[in-house]
Amino acid sequence: MIGTDRSPNLRIALLRALVLTGLTPLTPGNRISRGSWAHLRGLRLADPQFDVPSAVDAVLGADVYGMLLDNGVRHGRPGDPTAHSTIFSWVLMSAVGQPGNTSLSRIAAHHATVQPDLHLELQRFWELESVPSD
């Protein structure tokens, strides 16, 4: 179950969770400039220190993404972050890096695949391959 202090009675049941020891390096890779984004003023951000590199606590998949969204999107000028209202407060989405910036930066991409239990797979294989003894 996951929940939030913003909506204490709201709980989302997760059917499956992966516990990983090393999820990702600090994100963002470098401290970023906050900018002066008028469309974000007064918003309670889910991560008020989004601009400071810090550890990632959890990665939620697309299977729960729709359950997290509230009604609310704020757009700024092209290139500004977009704010989305969620059960965790407002979250920001934006392009990684600045257009035309050729400085190197570190980007973490996540892909997780759950493999079936090897023991069960081998057992099924041998059951299918066994020759009946009549």
C-alpha cells in the first residue's frame, strides 16, 4: 500500500513491488536553476527541493500513474516545466538539460523486467518434456 499525508484516507494497493538496493544515482545529477516560473508560484510541490541532487525513494510504474493524477495541469512558456497535480501534491516534468547546452550530464533511465521464478520454469519444462511411461 502506498499513501500520502496530503490525503491520509487514500491508499493505493500495489499488486507487486520490487525492492532494489541501488535504485539510481542522485537525481538530478547536478543542482539545477529554479528559474522564475510564474505558473508555479503558490504550488505545494511534492518535492520542494527538486533542484537539489538527492536519493530516489521509489519509482512508480505506468500501471499506477493514472491513479496518482488529480485534476490540474499548469503550463508555462515553451521550455518551462509543466506542473501536474497528483495525490502527492504537485510534481514537475520537463526536458532533461537545456537546449543547445553541450555540457555533459548524467542521466538515469529505468527499465525493470520481472523474470519468472527459474525453478518453476524448469519444473514446467520437464513436465512438458517428460515421456509418458506406458
